[in-house]
Amino acid sequence: MEKTYNEIMIKGPFSFRHTFKRHHRTTETLKPMVIDQDENRFLKWIHLGEKPYLLDAKIEHRENGVSIVTNTKKKDKEEAQAIREYLSRMFGAGNSLEEFYGSFKGNEKIEMLISEFHGMRILSNPDLFEVMVDTIIGQQINLTFAATLKERFIRFAGDIRPLHGVDLYLFPRPEAVAELEYEQLRELSFSQRKAEYIIDFARNVVTGRIDLEHLWTSSNEEIIEELLPFRGIGRWTIECLMLFGLNRPDVLPAADVGLRNAVRSIYEVDLQPQTEEIRMLAEEENWNPWESYITFYMWQYLKTAP
């Protein structure tokens, strides 16, 4: 079938290198996407409705921003709209870096971060089921082991699709995970509680007790209130969902150890700040509504700082 171009526009500065430097938990043998830095292009298998779809997108610079261009079937307007919505959610198209940068003129610490990572957008994963399961997997274990568990989980219940010499994956659907037994994840080295949290979460999604699509139109506080009652889902887990899935610009994971370490380094204080001290600093410096971006830039700073 004939194809045509399909695109969304994102205003303001954009750095492909910075934006694609951090993507979701991976190992050397399994990746979420193929990234071509030379062509500003990425390829990623996604669930588009009920079917797998190979998203092939190229980022082209325009006078006042960038255009993210894909190929779609010419006559399939529904598919084209679904892809535009996916990309808009993935790149947080409604979040203006110009507004973020302009809000912190004169703030020496934040301006240093902006200069260091200019044009870096938060690249989120619109598959909220994957983000939540990924976050639960990463609770209270180191990043390396979390990535190993995620790969085992995907290879067991998901789908592997090699492309350009890279094993790309399609994350398991809630329906497939809901049918698993706890012992099957225990055999993959998941703890009993983590196995229960993941499978029970999938079952709640399948039965409609948790409506993930509804979260896109809910406020941050509504999301917290809705998800907190479920086992294995604490405030930090929900904040990760809002930041890395929903691409909300105003999330402050004040209890996060990485953020607290970054603040300690950037503000040159002797001791790691406590959660409430992070909240006080954010209020004093008027981080709202850009807490997510400040947090994200601080995380990147922590990776590069001596």
C-alpha cells in the first residue's frame, strides 16, 4: 500500500544526543530501540492498538524546532492519528523547553544544568503498563540486576524481534501477564512479593480495576489517590510512572536517592539532603511546574560529574 509522511512538530531547542542518551532499562543483549545518531533516527517496536507496529522515525530540524517524521499507510487515518498521539506522548510535545529555560534566568545552579544539557527533552514510554512493571521490577534492587530481571521477564512472556543485528522487544501485554502464576516468575529469580505485585497489577488492568488510559487525563493527585491502595505501588513508583510514562513536567520524586545526591553535589552541601529539605529547596527556588525536568537534568549531571 502507498505510504505518506506523517509528522508532529516540537517547538524550541532539541538535542538528539542528549535526549536519546538515557532510555529505559536495558541490557547489552536486549534493547527497546535502535538509535542512529548520524541520521537522527530511531526504530522501535510498539503496540499500536492490538497489533505490533515498527515505529521508524526521523527527527528533522526546522526554523523554530524539530519535526518528527514517520511513514504510514496513506489511507489509514486511524493509524496515522495513533502514531501522532504516541509520538506526542513520548516526547512530551506540550512541554515547552523555552518556558522552562526562561523561568530560571538568574538561577545560577539551574542555568548551569540548562547550559550543560541544552535541548534535552524527557523521552518517556507511553506504554504505561511497561513503565509500571519496569518500576516495580526495579524496587529496592540495583540497576544491573533489575535490567537482568526485566530481560528474563520479556523473553519469557513477551516477544523478541531482531532488527539490524539488535534484539528489540515487544513488552508483554497485560492479558499475557495476568495468566501467569507467581511461581513462574519465582523461577526467573523474582521475589515472591515482586511476582505478586506484577501479576496482580496485570490482573487489575485486565479486569478494569485500574484504567491506564484514564490516567492521561487525571491530575497528579488523582493518580496518586487512585493507585496508592494497590499492593506494591507506593508514591515513588507512581512518581516514576508520571515522569517516565505520562511525561508530566511537574513531578518531584523528593525521596529519590539519586536526586538527593545530585542536590548535594550541585549545591555543595556536606550531607545528603533529606526528602523534606528537597521539597523546601524546590519551593524556595520556585521549581514548579518544572520539577521533572530539573530532576532529570540533575540525574544526568550526577552521571557526568567527577
